[in-house]
Amino acid sequence: MTAPSTSSPRVVVVTGAGSGIGAATAAAFVDRGDRVVGLDLGGAAPAGVELVRCDVTDRAAVTAAIDDAAVDGRIDVLANVAGIPQLGRLATISEDVWDRTLAVDLKGPFLTMQAALPYLRAARGCVVNVASVAGRVPQPYVAAYAAAKGGLVQMSRSLAMELGPEGVRVNCVCPGGVDTPLVARVAEQYPDDLDPRLADRMHPLLAGAGFMPPAEVAAAIVYLASPQAGYVSGAVLSMDGMQG
């Protein structure tokens, strides 16, 4: 690793940049003039984004992708957006589904943050992790997902404390329902055996608000990664349309 360049633009790495919130986030950073590298297993990168194929659950692949993403030895921002959902009763969760959910949603951010840490330290950069409202408040039928996202919230807060003295900020956003292709596919596979009295608790948005566009989450990520949020670290920003 070479010493980082002090010239602009910033170098931003976005996981899950091939679709949904990740694509919107990558595009938003491009719009503000940053140089953006997206990590994803598939999908198509937004204009101006260099897309690197990477399985975020594979340490060797993540290390190689992060090193390749560093421009002149520099990474200023890491946005961990890649994630997968899980829906169903506890009795129906297979060990494979449990392991895969935690691998993508929790291990993935851990691996990318660990790989990017030398660059972030050198740049006095920042991390923004995308968790979920399910990581903050109880929701039924998403035990594996809630475990992973709750872990990501607490890991973000812990690392904000640990890395703060080194000049690295770590923040987290917790969206509710977001209008993405992934969420649409989950909705199409909604199990018939779920209790309708509990179903409304899965997306606690304001009545009539519906699912939010990915661009709203992207805007929050861009803000938390901006110089205007230079004194914000350890924040857990809820975006679920509810108070508290």
C-alpha cells in the first residue's frame, strides 16, 4: 500500500452497488464528484461507477477487491450496503439460510471494514453501514435478518468508539421498507402461514407513506460520509417513518 494522495476527488467504495440502495448510493456519490468503485456479485453499475465483482463473504475476494479499489493508495469512504433478506417462521429457517444471512449482512461488513482499515486510517476516512429497522426494534418472522442487522448496529457503534481516536468515523443507517427489486421479490414469496396481526409490524412506516425510494437512503449515506457530518460518529439513523 502506498501513501494516499492528498488530491481530490475522494475515493468511495460501495458494496451492493449493482442494484437497489447500493446503486442509488453509488450514483449519489458520483453526482457529488467522488470517484466510486462498486463491489457486487452482479448487476449493472450506474454511470461513472467502476464495478468490481466480489463476494463480500469471501475474505480473499474482499481483500483483493479493496486493494484494487484503492486509488493511489487511498480510500476515503466505505459504504456497506450489500445485504440479503430473510422471511419466515423460526421453524422453517434452515441452517444454510441462517449462515448465508449472517455471512452477507454481518460478516461482509466486518470483512470489508477490516480490509479497508489501513486506507481509512491513512485518509482519516469514514464508514457508513446500512442496517435495518429490524436491527433496532422487534419484528416477527425475520430472526436471522434481525440478528445480523442488530449485530451490525452494535458493531458500528463499537467501532465508532474504537476508531474515533484514529480519526475514522463509523455511522449506521436503519431504513424501514425500501422500494427495491430485492424487496419486491420477497413480497412475491410472502408465506401464507404468517399471522396477519403481526405482518403490519414488519414495515412500521407512517400510514400511507409506503416504501421509500432508495435515493432517500442514499442521501442519508452521502450526508454521513460528508465533511458536514465531521462531528457525527456512532450515530444510528432511523429511517422508518416512526418517532423514537
